[in-house]
Amino acid sequence: MGIPEYWIVDYAALGGRKFIGNPKQPTIFVCELIDGEYQMTPFRGTNRIVSPTFPQFNLTAQQIFDSVL
């Protein structure tokens, strides 16, 4: 469908260890469409989230998790 970017927010760390680490950690994935395939970039804890669609976005993964839990 050509969606340039989407996010997956796994605040409960329910995803597979392959994606969210071992031990499992709450993770935000920014999925960016590059050359017809989605590249998933994980963000956890105090990692500042980088979004090509929202370049001025200035929050960490933990700040987002703290706001919803």
C-alpha cells in the first residue's frame, strides 16, 4: 500500500524474544518503507525515538511507556 512509516508499540513486552530481546523489554518499533521493504528499528528505555516522518519528535521510549502505564 506504500505506507511510508508505521509504529508498533509493545508496552507489555508480549512480542517474541527475536524482536524485543531476552529478557523481554517493552519496545517501540519504527517501521520505515525502504526500497519496497519495511526496515524495523527498535527503541527501548532511554533511546530517543527517531522518525523520518516526524523529525522533530523528541521523546524516548520510556517517556511514552510512562505516559500510558
